[in-house]
Amino acid sequence: MTDITLREYIEKVIELKFKAYDDALSLQAREYTRRLEALNGEAQKLTTMQASYVGREVYDAKIKELDTLTNELKISKEVLAAKAGVPMVIISWVASVIGIVLSIIALADRFAH
């Protein structure tokens, strides 16, 4: 068996602990680097995504434009509906006049005999 002094033993233990601490710190540093790289990648993805976002001013302007166009379409629809109703009114008037004329002719014919 090898005889070592207490001093040598304590120095060896301290040396091994420092080596273990160094290894642990090295491992921790590598892990921090890996995590930072992953976070930097996520930050880049977020920056890229945010670049494609529409600003509030642009959004509000587009919504206002769409509201205006929608209102114009509603007005056009109402105008077209009103115009489509006019021929029906005219046809009703013509049918009524023809009915009155035929009634008058029928009454005149009845009293003539």
C-alpha cells in the first residue's frame, strides 16, 4: 500500500474539487451558450414575424376604407332595389287603367242595349 501524508491527501482532494468545479463551470458555460443561441434564434424569428405585422395606422386606414366601400355598396343596392320597383309600379298602373277602361266599355255596352 502506498503511504501518503495527510498533507498530500488534502492537496489531492482540493485539486480534485477544483478540477470538478472547473469541469462544472465549463459545462455550465456551454449550457448557457447553447441556451443563449436558442434564445437569439427565437429573437430573430420574432423580429422577422413582427416585420410582417401591419401597423395600427395602416390597419385603421384600411378598415375605414372598407367601411366606406361597404356603405357605398349598401347605397347602390338600395338604389337598384328602388329602380327595380319602378317598373312594377308602372305595370300596376297600366293594368289598373286597362281594367278601368274595360269596365267602362262593359258598362257602356250594357246600357246601350
